[in-house]
Amino acid sequence: LYIALVIPRSCVFGRNSELRAYFAGRPAAAAYVQQWSGIGTGLLTIAALTPDCHRVELVDENSEPVDFDKPYDLVGITAMTQQATRAYQIADQFRQRGVRVVVGGIHATALPEEAKLHADSVVVGEAEYTWPELLADIAGGKLREFYRSPRPVDLEDSPMPRYDLLAERSTPVVWLQTSRGCPHDCEFCAASRLLGVKYRQKPAAQTIAELRHLAERLGRFRLHFADDNLFANPKHWRPVLEQLSELNLRWWASTDISVAEDDAFLRLLAKSGCTSLFLGLESPDQEALRGIDGRNWKSRRAARYAEYIGRIQSNGIGVHGAFIAGLDSDDASVFGRLIDFVESNQLYATQLTALTPFPATRLRTRLLREDRILDTDWEDYTAWDVNFTPKNMTAEELQKGILTVYGHVTSREFLLRNMRHFTEIHKALMREALP
Ligand code: B12
Ligand code: SF4
């Protein structure tokens, strides 16, 4: 079969014209765009699961147009929610030309019946066990409408993604996944609906093999881990970190704040090339964090946020704080507290997004029940656009408040102050390292 694996176009900064205008041409914008660009390992894994007898082509609509006239036999499309509408347009066009279409990924997993309206078949959930079966069914002329993973994938069974498909294009960052699942199960989290709360890891040797393979093929590159919570099991990491130190890469990852509890581990991270950690801090207010996750894990740590951030940053690792505005206890005064928090902790970088009721989340179920969903145009599900009624402010106040915060934390004065702060930290670390 001649197979196209397609990534529909998507956008950073959402569709809100004021936010887009604010970021246009700003130096801080480039950092956000770099952060949220590149190719995830989903379709690279599907390509790796495809036997060699088939010909696979990767099409990323963010960098090249989709050619509807190529003689593909099968088109596989992935989509996050903000890409779903475009994914369906692409699917419809191929099907009008008689090409078979399969849709998979996080949005199709959340809403398989909707995806089926535009596809011959929908792969629900992880595809390691189902994609080979689907290809065999096509050969046997009995393609099913839905393929559901029979069980959570043992990551030992997940093949090395086809990173060679990246080598053909210039990508600002390379994503690599070592684990799936996150034990915290936050109310708004879309990933834990797809991947579950059970934390599953690739064997360390498998991750090391992927890193070595990438280094051989690409030389130096910027590495982003695609895990939701990279250090949920830090013990596993020592051999991988040693390998990373040897490869001399610069890398970024998302993890929970418990990483700050072990100073020796933080030193190891810094030595292995970790430049910053993306931490879901969610809110500067302890009260707002209550009930976000079932065990109140985040709210129980909130009182120590400042101490933990200080520990991480004093090791030369920037904290990239991720916050969500529009939580039920937030009123319009939260934006001022957010600015104070970011300034007083000298956060290396800040991401503030609007609470977003992604499909299949517990948050969406609750807001539907409370009749608070304003917008179901999937192209607005960017996390930067407001599409629900907040409890203690208006949707407009929320959208404007987000812009106000960015106005401070990406201002020239703030960035200069930050640069001076990190220069001091690096000088202190150099002095310590001197014999
Ligand atoms: C890497 C990543 C990105 C990359 C690549 C996108 C991608 N979808 O891969 C980039 C940087 C582009 C990105 C951007 C954004 N992201 Co993102 N991203 C991720 C992340 C961290 C890992 C994805 C990954 O590589 N997984 C590893 C692979 C192996 O898993 P997978 O993609 O799920 O694929 C498996 C199955 O789903 C299936 N499958 C997937 N596609 C297909 C297709 C077919 C045909 C088949 C058969 C099977 C199949 O097979 C694979 C193997 O089992 C996820 C978190 C997560 N854990 O999923 C968030 C996540 C996908 N992102 C999310 C969001 C919201 C965004 C943004 C829209 C917002 C933001 N953060 O600012 C931005 C948009 C900016 C932009 N430039 O467009 C949300 C999506 C929620 C939703 N319902 O839409 C997630 C789930 C994070 C979260 N916690 O909520 N992201
Ligand atoms: S901590 Fe992050 S990845 Fe884990 S459940 Fe919460 S939002 Fe999802």
C-alpha cells in the first residue's frame, strides 16, 4: 500500500486577534513557537508499526500542502482537538477521490463516533496492537469501523519511532517519549483520558537506544521529552541521564514539582543538559488548587512552590511555570497575583492558558451539566481561547486578563531582569565548580 500519514495544520497563540497582535514580532513569541512546534512521535510510531512492504510518506501540513492528487491507497490522519475540523476536511477530500481514510489520536479517541462520520475506520486509543491488525484486515478486505486497543500498551512493545522521517526535514525540536500515563488525573487533563493514570515506562535501554540513534542521525539537536510527567519514577533515570550527559544535548521536559525534593537529582539533571522544566503549577492560590486532582496532590504542595522553584533554579535549571486561568475560584484579581508570583519567584518562563474543556475530560462533563460551555467550534480549542463561562468573572475578563499577564511577563523590563537573575545564578555555579 502507498500510505500517507497526515498532520493537519495547527496554531500557537490561538485565534484571539488581540493576543495574536500582541505577540506578533515580539522576541518572546519565538520562544513559544519553538516550544510548541515539531512533530510528535504518534505518526512516527505508526510508520514504525507499518511493515516494510508498504510505502509510507509523512505529510505535515504546517510545513507543506497536502497533495490530494497523489495515488495514495490509504491515508492516516492524527488530530488534537484544535486540528479536528481540518482533519475532517482532509479526510472528506480524500474519500471523495475514493481513497480510504483512517483517523486516530487524542480527539478521535475522545469522540470516535464523530470521527467515524469522516473516516472509513477510527483507531481509538493507543495503536501499537491495533494498527498491524488494521493493515492485515485491509489486505483481507474486511476493514472494521473501529479498532480499540485491547489493553494499555506495554511500552516494551512500542517500536522505535521512524525518526528517519524527521531527518528529511528541518525541525526546531525533536520530541521523544519515554513513558505514558500520569498518576495525578487532573479534572481538566485530556492526556490522562487517553493514556490512563497508570504510569508505564519504556525500559531504560530502549530510551538510551533511541537517544543514541537520534544523535547518530541528527548530530546536535534540541530535545523535548513528550512525557506528561517525566520523573514520576526518578530511580529509573540514572542510566539515561548518564547517557544524556555523554551526548551533550540541551533538553526540556514536563514533570511534577516533586522533582525539587532531591538536590542530588537536580544536579544530575543540570549536568545532563536539562535547561528548563515545565511544571504544571496551575495557580498561585492554594485554594484554587483544591479539588483539581482527586488526592489534592497539587494543593498540598502549593505552600512550598516558592521554595521548590528556588531549589530548581539555583541549580541552573529554569522553571517554565504553566498556569491555568479561569478555575472556579478565580475572579479577576487572580491576574495580579499571578504577575506577583512570577515576578517574586523570578520564573524563567511562564505559560498561562485558559481552562479548556477538552472532550472526554471530567471538566467538560461538569461544565456541560452546569450549562457553561459557550463554544464547540473545535478550532477554538487552542487553550489560548476562552470557550466556557467562568464562575467568578466574564469570559471577556478572562481573555483580557490572560493578555494582561503576558504583557508583564514578556515585557522587555521583565526579560532583562530575568536575564540578570540567571546570569548571577550561573556565575555562582561556576564559582562553586572551581577547584
Ligand atoms: C508532543 C506534543 C505536541 C507537539 C506535537 C503534537 C502531537 N499531537 O503529537 C506540538 C508541539 C505540535 C504540540 C502542540 C500543542 N499541543 Co500538544 N502535546 C504533545 C504531547 C506532550 C505528546 C504527544 C506525543 O508525541 N505522544 C506520543 C505518541 C506516541 O502518542 P500519540 O500522539 O497519542 O499517538 C498514539 C495514539 O494516539 C495513536 N495515534 C495518534 N495519531 C494517530 C493517527 C492514526 C491514523 C492512528 C492509526 C493512530 C494514531 O497511535 C500512537 C501510538 O499509540 C501531548 C501529551 C500526550 N501525552 O499526549 C500533548 C497534547 C497532545 N497537546 C495538547 C495541546 C492542547 C497542545 C496545544 C494545542 C496547546 C498548547 N500546549 O499550547 C499546542 C498547539 C500549538 C501548535 N503548534 O499547534 C493536548 C491535546 C488535548 C486535545 N484534546 O486537543 C495534549 C494531550 C496535552 C494535554 N495534557 O492535554 N503538542
Ligand atoms: S499533572 Fe499534568 S499530565 Fe498529570 S494529570 Fe494533571 S494535567 Fe495531566
